[in-house]
Amino acid sequence: MKLVHDWLGPLELPDEPRRMVSLAPNVTETLFALGLGARVVGRSAFCYRPAGTLARPVVSSYTRLRWELLDSLKPDLVLISTGVQRDLLQELHRRGYPIFPVPLPNSPYGILENIVLVGALLGVAEQATQLVAQLSRRYGALYQSLPPYRVYLEFDLGGPITVGRGSYVGEALRHLGLQNIFAMHPQSYFAPDLAEVIEREPELVIYEPKPHRSRPHEKARRLMLERNWSYPLVVTGGDELAHYGPGFFDYLEVLVAQIRTSMADSL
């Protein structure tokens, strides 16, 4: 397959790659969802969805790569994300690996677009179209499913990070009917001023812990006490809203149910 990538220019990739290394969690999950999991021979340390992914050797962290292991796997295609992985993808391209970068989404529709993109690239467009149709229906059913609660969202990334304009997470909250208190902030992801959070008077806090942490609900409640916050609280399972693979839509459905329960309990 010959194509022209927006960043890398002309690329020549195999028509039907049989040995793929995926360094992006969203892409890895997409490959398995499209029935291509058997072709995945390597992954990043952050690619752990679905469970079958864990049997593949870990080739990289998100930005550092084990070059000897990658060479030993003899991949005919390396799939990677953009954004934070930009320097790594440029180095892979410079070294001559067959590489394709999948862009970061700006909305949940971008997640769907990436599924279509991967399906077309790998010759499984029909499967991708079917998957996108299913996910689109589910996402559409969530439109305005919640009252316009004023929401503060916090990711635990070694410190609080929230979302502003241009984030697929912020757009998902808007789709659900919620009002992100930082919706007009000019950065997609940033460390908030916690005093400003109070000034903006949220009605609900959504807290996303780091994945695989023990007792995340206890930590979230402890943070609320330390900050002297008494807002209704929803705690996700970790790396759910921050994950932009097909499973993102599962997590949105769970989030809606959690918010309904939390707000009902606060009455």
C-alpha cells in the first residue's frame, strides 16, 4: 500500500501486515476489536486491553523503546500514536521501520474515525464500519442523558490534571449534557488552580485515579476531605476517560449510571 501521511510524507506499507507491533493502547484495543489480535506480536507497557494483549512482549513504555526486542520481532508494521509519542515515531521513521501514526482524537467522533482509519489501512474496512455503527448508536443514545450539572473533572497524573477546550473528554461531557467548569479554558489538558475550582462552583466532581491502584475510592474521599470539599463525587475505574479506544463508549455508559446514583444519593 502506498499513501501520503500528513506528517511523514510518502509511505509504502504492506498490503496485509502479518506481524504488527502496536505502541498505542487505543490502537491495540482497536486491532483486537477488529479481529486482528493474532497478528499483534508486540505492545507497549500501557497496552493491557483486552486481556489477550498481556501475552504479547512489552516493546516499549509510552516514549522509550527496546530496540533489540523490536528488531527480534521482525514487525512488518509498527502502529503508534501522535502527541507525546511524536519524537519516538520520528525516530522509528528515521530508522526505516514500516510505521503508521494514528492521530489523537479531538472528540469521541475522532475515536470512531480512527477505527475507520485502522480498518481501511489493514484491509478490514467492513468490520470497522460495523463496529463504528454499533458504537455510534450507543454514543448517540447518551446525548443529553444527564441534567446540565456543573462538573469538575480531575485526572490523577501524579498531580491534578483537568480538561479545557479541544479535548475529546470535554466534548464527551458536553454530549452527555454536563457543563465542564473549565470548558472555555484555552488548553486541552492543564493543571488547575484548586482555588479557582471552588470559585467556579461545581455541583459534581469526577475523579479518575491512576490505573491498577488499590482503594481508589478511599484516596478520592481523602483528597476531598483534605481540600474541604463536600461535592458529590464519582470515581472511575482508572484509565477510562483517559482511554480513547473502542472501550471509551463502555466507560461513558458506566459514567452516566454512576453520576445518576451519586446525584440521587446527594439529595
